[in-house]
Amino acid sequence: MPTPRILVTTAAEATIDLLRDEHGPLMFHQSGGCCDGSSPMCFTKGEFRVGGNDVWLGRIHGCDFFMSRSQFEYWQHTQLTVDVVKGRGASFSLEIPLGVRFLIRSRLFTEDEEKDMAPVYAGDEVPEAAQ
């Protein structure tokens, strides 16, 4: 089994469940922009338009996770874990009204893990089988 690029904590899964109950299917995007743009942002699926300048890293708790290609260049050698903490971020992410915010924790892949990485796809070319 390939090494996953994106993981999620159980605390973040619980927040995703709350948001999914209220908003339906969800997606994540991390742009690397200003303010909280470098934090993962949660949207109703399809509300944020992804394309060739984005990279699909995988699924977390049933949600597609995308990152801007330029941001991925910096993060490609790290395994990312979506977590949630108390506090308000300055973004449009769906969890903000709950008084929590998603954030990324990361660690470098080992040499062995890098030999068998999960594939990434351009945001507008994610095969159905990968989703």
C-alpha cells in the first residue's frame, strides 16, 4: 500500500462529521496564500473551484484534499496531518463558527516511504478510481 500523503486526526474527523451533517459533502483546499491561506480550508464540495494549478493529495475522512501546486512544491517531501484546535482563524473555512480551526501538522517522509508514495493528480484530472 502506498504511503499516504495526507492523514487526519480523530479530533478533526469529529469536526468533519459535524460540518458534513450541516453542509453535506465536503472538500479541503490549502492555497498557501496570505493570512490563513496556508491553513487547510474546508468548503462544501464543489464550492471551491480547483483546476490544473491545484494538486489532489488524497482523501481524508471521505473528503478530497487539494493543495495549490506552488504550495505542494514546498510540502511534497512531508506527510501532512489535518488536525483541529480551539480558536478562530481568519478564513472562510466552514469550521470557523464552531470556534475551532483546522491546521496542518507535518513530518518528513523517510527514504523508504518516499520509494512508494501515493500518486498526486492535477486538480482537474483526478481519476474516479482515486476518489
